[in-house]
Amino acid sequence: MLIIAIVLFLAALLFFGLASRQQSATGLPGGRVVYADTSRWGKVEKPLYDPVVGLTGKPDYLIEIDGAQAPVEVKSTRTAAPYDSHIYQLAAYCYLSHRATGVRPPYGLLKYPEHVFAVDYTPDLEAALLDIVREIQAYSARSAPPRSHESPRRCARCGYRQHCDQRLDAGGGSAKDLSSNP
């Protein structure tokens, strides 16, 4: 009986060590994953959404660290420094996490194959993000082509389908008249 207990204890230590090594290899800080936009983990989470500014997004992960949810965006690009577009994408996820939870994340993480960058979510970064969102919305209102929901197969596979008021129903018809809605 003692030998079985020792073997089980050593096996537990081995598995704990392997798990710790794998977590360290990711380059990410410890923390509880509270959101994952990957089908490998099961059903894909619903997108984060803020109706006030009309911003929607799905970070790869939200990790709970010190009571806040830090978004993590995983990129396949090899780079020595994060791209501005990646920083603003991450800032959008920080903004959406803040709106969803009421707790402002102090930073977000950009995970590249060889580096992990912590990007501070400062009031200046948030203001710059909101300026960009307003600029895009103003441009889109002037020049966006009408949406095309002609493909029921494509619509059926869309990650936003459950939350879209313009999705195609089973009969191929539109859930909403799209003729005047860009």
C-alpha cells in the first residue's frame, strides 16, 4: 500500500512538473483562462460587444490575473516588436473586457512565436483607439458597400451568427431587410 502511495505521489509530481514546463514554454503569465476563442477547447465563446461605440471582438484568450481579465492575442508572425495594428487590436480587446466586466485590465498580451509583449492599457491608448474607431465608422458610413448575405453556407459558419440580426434563416431568406442597411 505504501509503494502504491509513493508511486502515485511521484506520478503527480511528474505531471505537475510537465504542466508547469508547458505553461512556462508558452511565455504567458500564470492565471486562469476565463475565455478562449479556439475550437480546440470546445464551443467558441460569444464575441465581446459594446453597443455604445459599436465595437465587437473575440480575443484569443482572456486570462484572469489579479482580479482583472487580461486579453491575450496570439500571432503567427515573427517580429522583434509588435505592429501598431496588433497593439490597437489588443487595445480593443482591453476596452471590450473592461466594458464586459467593469474592471479595467492593466495590460494585454501579444504572443508571437518568439516573444511575448505586455502592452499597457493606458488612458492615452484607449483614447487613441476610440479616435480610430470613430474615424473608421465615419469612413464606413460614407463609403461602405451594402453587405452581401447571398451565401447561406458562409452565413451558417459565421462566428457571429448567433448575435447577428442580419443572418439568413433556414429558408434562405433574410432576418432583416438589408436593402438600406450598409
